[in-house]
Amino acid sequence: MNGNNQESFLKESPAAYRVVTDGDLDVSLLKVNLAKSPWERMQANDDALNFTESLRAAMEKRNAKFK
């Protein structure tokens, strides 16, 4: 998609689906996370880490069945 088509697409999109950008960087997630308290951000990080560890354990269990 060239720049002109992309601009018209973003202008026609509902506000909820627009991507806020700073050059090529999507800053929408930064804004959402910076609105959280440091404690909330630490909890979100712990949640992501726990999820990653559960995925890793599931993959190890799956791979052990095939050995």
C-alpha cells in the first residue's frame, strides 16, 4: 500500500481502529502502559512471564511425548 492509500484508509477508519504513530513507531501501547501505575506494569510483566513459562512447559511436555 503506498503512502497516499494508507492515509485515506486511516482517515476513513473508525477512531477506535486508527493507529497513533510517531514516524514508524506505534506509540499507542506506550501510552496505554504509561497510564498504568508502576505496580500495574510490574503485574502485567509478571502475567506475561507466567504465560511464557506455561507455554515453554507445554512445549517441553509435547516434545517429550514424541521422543
